[in-house]
Amino acid sequence: MEHRLISAIETALGWSGAEELGKGFVRGSMDDPALVSRLLTPNRLLDIAMRRSFNRPQFRCFQKGEEVHPAVYYTDSVSPRGQGIPMVNMRSLGRLLREGATLILDQANVFDPTMEVACRALQWWSHERVQVNAYLTTNDAAGFPLHWDDHDVVIVQLAGEKEWEVRSASRKVPMYRDSDPNNTPSDEIIWSGLLKTGDVMHIPRGHWHQATRTGSGSGKSLHVTFGITKRTGASWLAWLADWCRGHEIFRHDLDRWHEPDSEALTTAAAMLVGERSPADFLAAYEQETALPRHVPFLDILGPLDGVVCTTHFPPRVLENGATVDVVAAGKKLTLTAKALPALRTLLSGRPVPLESAAAAVGAEVTELAEILVKEELCAVLTPELSSGYTGLVTNAVS
């Protein structure tokens, strides 16, 4: 899937592809102001907060370095029947932001179609899971104290300015579940400075960092952080542990009263490692990742006139002479080879208006689209979902 954000990130950071992720700290600037405002604005973030029912920690607010109690800016919206729904009290939130505060929306991709599409494009690009958090800071409020993340991050400054400090890692490639708590920050400052609108920064896993507007006076900062969690050797071993249950020797109890047959277990474990390589794990991870949420197609609501592939990762299309297999999200569909041109269009990750697609690749594209929607590899291109692609991803057919 071609996305303007990915092109802009690669250009700004001097990258040639996703293989640069995690290799080192780097920053740059995008030269496309329209892209920056298209992704997300402070007012759009506040509009999202106003229209949805959130709970902590999905939506949080910080002031003077401490989390504000939700009771300060949440209230129950009571229906005529007395049903209470927790909603953000926008008047109270506005007061906090005028005083100076930081609000955080985790997984903004769940609530905003533009962020959803951006994360999906980054997933197809990186072949790893991606989520995005949004951070709005006003006036001279502080951000999080010095900390490190257990995943690589790409940060895009969308509005205003914020001071950053980035330090080297004090433990190589630390993990969320690790043998060392890694609580001592490194003394080596790699970079400190001001991130301005349009700037992009990549902070690899484990690098200490902090951001603040303290002392900056009146103003704002909005940035989004794309968290990209890569698979590790530990992930591969955990996957192997699931596969070992298929071998009887691993299902037997370990006999604490007699010496276990360590040699047999070691031999079986070595065979398991040899049977399923890290490359096998990476392929299986992509092909078996569960399907995301999407609006179901109901013919009673109207005809299917547009679709888009919404799998977390690009489906694999395997040609087998007279047939073609589509493998994605734990499913395998076998179709006739003549469906290949339509398949490539429908599974491109780009929006597909079916009337235009029929003129370009044949009338059978509509029937094939219905199959892919039924199997949930493609989703209905609703106006809301379509808005997430507008100006950022071109249609598969013009």
C-alpha cells in the first residue's frame, strides 16, 4: 500500500525501507505541510474526545507532572431513562488545557479512520503490528519524565513545538518482560532540542527520552507516536513452546521423584528448533494474525459499491497454474487463475470503487469482492473509512 506518510517518513529520515527500524536514533523534517495537518489537528483530537466514551488509561490528562484524577474531567451523561455513560467534560478539560496540561489518547487508530489507515500502511510496510498514541500539550506543561519504551517509535510533530532529550540505552534491547528492570537512565545524551511542526524522529527501543513544554510559555504541541513492536528471539521461542504440545514427549509430567529423561527432552527440543525456523515464525505471525474490526456488509443496507483490503498484513497470493491461493488472517482461499488481475486490485490495500474496477479488470471483480468481504479480508468502503484514505492513498483504479 502506497501512503504519503510512509514516503514522507522515509525521505525525512533518509531511509530506504523498513529495515532501518531500530538501527539507531535519527531525525529529520517533512517538506509537506498539507500532510501534517491532514493527519491530525488539535481540534480534531478534541472532537474525538468529545464524541466518545473513554475510560482510563485510554484517555488520560496530566498536569504539573502528575496524572489528573478522572473525576476532574469526566462526567456521566445521563439519558432520560437514567442510564449513565461516562463522557469527557469538555468544559473541565478546556480549563485544564488553558492552565497548561498534557492529554493523551492511546490507540488513536481505533477511533479515527485516518490514524487507522496510517497504522495499516505502516504495518504493511514494516510487517509488524503498529499502534499510534496522540499527545496534546498546552502552554508550559510538562510531559512524561525520563523513560524508555519496549518498542521502536516513530514520532511526527503535527502542530506547535516541544523540547526533547534523547539518551542512549542503558541496557541493550530491553524488553517488557525481562530479567533486568532497567531502571537506571543512561548519562549519554544523543540529542536535545526543539521538535517543530513537520519534524520526524525515530527512537529505537530502549533509548531513554523525555519531552516537555516547561518554560516555553503560551503555545501548544501535538505529536503522534507510532509504536512498532518487532518480533524477537524470545517471541520465536514462545511460539515454539506452543508447537511442542504436538509432541507426546513434551506433554508428559516431569517426574520430580525420579531423574527426568533430560537427554530425550533435549533431543526433542533440538528437533523442534530445527523443524521451525525464525523465518517460519515470522511468516506464520503475519498469516495467522486475527482480523481487525470492520463494518460488516449487509445487502439489506444497499449494494456493495466499494471495498478495501483491511488485513493487518498484505495477503499472500500464490499462483498454482490453474488456481491461485490467497493466504491471510488464518484463512486460505483457492480461486481460479483468471481471478488474478481482479485479486491484485482488490488486495492492493488501496480503495477500490467497484464500478471503475469492473471497467478496468472485468465484471467478475464485483462477485470476487463479495467473496472477499464475506471472508472478511476486505471491508465495505464506507464514507467514514474512505475519508481515512482521501488525499493520502490513491484508488486502486482511477
